[in-house]
Amino acid sequence: KYRGHGYATECLNYAKKIAQENNCYKMMLLTGSKEEKTLSFYRNAGYNSTDKTAFIQWLE
């Protein structure tokens, strides 16, 4: 019921503002989602998935 109201976008924008105020030069976002709708949301928020590659090793 909270989707589509801009809450997540505002959270990302607020995080960006904090980063800029603290002279950070980049922000990184990791997601385990493969859903195109989710990935499109992050792209539309200004993130890209082409600059970095992440590798994960799961431990038992």
C-alpha cells in the first residue's frame, strides 16, 4: 500500500543530500532483486549497474 507514493525516492534523495553535505564522491547501492520493475526504479533514481561489479561469497 506504500508503493507509488514517492517514499523510497525521498529516502534515496535524502541519502544523497547527506552524502553531498559530507563531501562524498559516490554512493553505491546493492540489491538482490532481479525484478525489472525494481531495477528500473534504481536506474530512474540515477544509479547505474555498469560501473562496478560485485562478487558475493555465501558462507555456511
